[in-house]
Amino acid sequence: MKLTRKSTDLLIYNLLAERRMSGEEIGEVLGISRAAVWKAINKIRQNGVQIDVEGRRGYAIVEEMDVNPYKVASIAFRNLKFLDEVFYYTSVDSTNLRAREYGRPSVLFFAESQSAGRGRLGRRWESERGGLYFSLTLQPPLGFDDLSKLTLIAGLAVADSLPGAKLKWPNDVMVEGKKVCGILSEIHGELERPVVIIGIGINVSNPVPENAIRVQQFWYVDLTQVFDKVLKTFQHHYSLLVGGEWEKLRERYAEKCDTIGKVVKVITPTGEIVGRAEGIAKDGAIIIDGKKVYSGDCIHLRNYRSR
């Protein structure tokens, strides 16, 4: 299901979220006929929102599913200034795949569940209902070499939104040493104006394996509250990045990064790098024994003595 800021059904949902309104009032506010109002109301009802009608008093939302297209789109458009469209799926193969197929920037793809969710190195990301799965497409005014910083600020946005969360470089968010969120960033399109896809998966109330944790084990909030907080924080961090304030974000990332100070093994396409993680460089790389590493699969080592 596709929604834009001007979708009639979304505008009516937002009006009714504030108060009961008659069809005549809604029509006057939006400049549409009562027949168009009635048609949109029926569409909203078909998508998980129960609307009561009471004579001249009109329509009111009386109950809705915890997660539905209108609540998700309202949160997304309220928080993300750059956003133009929202695609909502009850189930999809992968929001990153849908984003790549669509190929346009300023779009959010949201799914209640995924059948082929992916992590780094093609690993499967379990995506059962109850988790938060979405992808953002961006075309920021940044140089190509700065695009990798988007992965870092996405992870930082999630970590800053969850109590007790730490970052495991480059793209995992951890709580109590267990993974609560993974991020998969991809670059698509022409080199001169690439579209960056940022896929985010957060365990909220969904089943998780033993080495993972879900938000509701340490913070009792619902999925849309987590979504709202993460998007609000992401917009703040994104604005800092495109506004030339990377240094503030780098310092904040280093504060949150549990990888720094640990001995790690990073598996890269060209081999393995083992050493102590010393910090985050100005260009976004992690520094391991004085060497910059820009990407790879990072493993924290406990029983290792560096030379």
C-alpha cells in the first residue's frame, strides 16, 4: 500500500485522530465531496482502523490495530522532513529489495514481516511479526566517500533511542551484550547520483534466537513508539551530517561504541585483520592498531594477546 503526504485517506485519518468530525466538515477542510470522504473512510476501515459513525456528529476512530499503514505513515511523515512516500506491506520478501527495485530516493518501505530479510554477507535476518523492519532511501548532498557515514549514523540513531544500547562496529546495536538491531546499507544507481538504501531491523516483541534480545525484554514500549523515537533521532542525526556537523556525530558514535578498546578480528574481502580497536577516524573508518578499516565483519575476541 502506497501513501503520500497528500493521500486523502491519510489526511482523513489524521483529522479523525484529533477528534470526531462529520463528513461535511471533513469535506470542507479537504475540499472534497462527501462521496469522496465516504470512499476514503471505507478504505481506512479495510486497513485495520475501526471507525464509528454517529448521525450528525460524524466519524470517529474507536479502535485500531497496533500497527497499520496510517499510523506508520503518520509517524514517518511527521519525523522525516525529506520523505515523500511510504510503502506498507503486511508481508514482503525484503524491504531493501523493494527499495532497490523502486530505485527512488525519499521513500520509506515498512513491513510487518519479511520472508527473506537479509543481514551482512547475505546472512538471513529473522523477520517474524512483532519486529520493526523498514528501509529508507536517501540521496544526500554528500560526496561518495561520505556515504558510508550514513550506516554509522543510522546505528547511532537506534542506539540513542534505546536505553542501555551500545554499538558494535559497523552496523549492530547491542543491549546486555546481545543483538537488538542490525543495519544493512546498500548503494544503488549511478555513481554520480547514487541512491543509498538503509535497511533497519529491530527486535521489539518478535521471537529471537539465544544470542539476541528484544526491546520488550528491557523496555516496555510498543512497536510504533520505538519507530517514532528512532525516526525522530535519525532525522536529527541526518540533519547534523548534511549540515557539516560530522565531528559531533563521530564523537557521539565513539562514546556509544563498545568495540573501541576491545581486541577484534575483522573479516574483509581481502583477508582478516586482528588487533585492538582504538577509535573512529575522521573519515568514519575504525582504527585497529593504527590502521584504518572501512568495512568488514567484526568479531570481539576475548582470549587474545596482541603482539
